[in-house]
Amino acid sequence: MRHQDYLDVAASRDKATFEQRLLRFAQNMDFGIVSAALAVDQPGEKPLFVMIGNTPQGFVEASRSFAGVQRDPVLKRLKSMSTPFVYDQSLYVEEDAADLWEEQAPFGYRTGISMALHMPAGRHFLLGVDREEPLPAEDSALTRLLADLQLLAVYAQETAVRVLLPEATPLSPQLHLTTREREVLQWTREGKSAWAVGQILSMSEHTVNYHLRNAMRKLGVSSKHIAILKATSFGLI
């Protein structure tokens, strides 16, 4: 996948665009079905759950009568794992849930890759891609698929918070970036390393990273790339 494809997903400004770009990304990797969700645990309150994707309507209707969903091995792994994993019929057979696979397979859920990223403040980003054809048998090709989708989830997680939860989109009115924090983000956006930014701004590499970490903390993100996208989308740089 192109680096720009990841950036496009991360830069999505609304729910519809985010969903469209996730679908396009997955379909370019030969996955016909995409499911993404943001779950937020709220102490003392009902958890929030927002889902997007192209779940077949027939599956939505049929799933209302499915029994034993709590036995689904994919759902079990999403609750406890933070790395991508593969599922197919064999996983369901091993987990004594072959009947669940038989119910889902006719709708296109025969094999796929799922993952969950667990973020601060009780937030969880879930991503799954499914298809009818078997996954690549070659280890190198399968590893590449897993790596591409995990990187996609990393780029998509902050966007999910921003566009799927309307109440989470406004920045705090008290939030502001210092002049140095904005300058560091601006030069980093241009592709400069911390050392190069230090040379431009006449400061040490350590000081550049200090300002970068402060900006990331204020923006509530864990990646400098997402910090740049978020700061840009809110007009801070």
C-alpha cells in the first residue's frame, strides 16, 4: 500500500469519508467486507459503541436469531489481544464453535483478519476485514497483510475518536500550542528529523523531542504523525 493511502484514512474529516476510505483500502487488499468500531468504557455510565463498515444487510437480519454469540472466538480474542490475528473455519472448530462459522460463512465471513487497539481513557478501536477466499498460504505474503492492516489501524484509531464520537471532536478551549511546539510540528510535517529541526530552530535534538512530546500530550495522541494531522485539521499549525 502507498503511504498516502494511510494518510488519507487518518485525515478523514467526517464519518462518511472515513468509512469510504477504510473500505477502499481494504478492497485494494482483496477484502470485500470491512467492520470498524469505536468502543468507550465510561465508569458509572453506559459504554459507548459506534460502528461503521459494509456489513451485508442479510447478515444483519439473520444475526438477530444467532445463538451463542458469546462463544465466538473472534470476539473473545478482540477482548484480550492487542495484535492482529487470523480467523478461518479451523479456529471455530478448535474453539467448539463450528456452528457459528456455518451461520456466518454464507454472508462472506469465511476468513479474515481482526485486531483491537486499546487506547487511553477506556477507548478501544476494533478493525476487521473479511472475505470468502482463503488467505495467502505463503508466510511472507500473510505477514505483509497483517503488517499493512495493523499499520492501517494505527493511523485510523485517532480519526475514529475524532469523527465517530461527536462529543469528542471539540478541542478544549484551554488547549493551545506554544510557538516552539507549533514550529516543531510544522518542520516535522515537512519531513525533517528531530536533529534537522534542531539545526533549523537552533536548539538541541533533546529539546525538539521535548516540545514534540508536549504537543502530543496536549493533543491527546500517541504518535507524532497523528499529532501533525490533528493539529493541522484544527488549524493549530
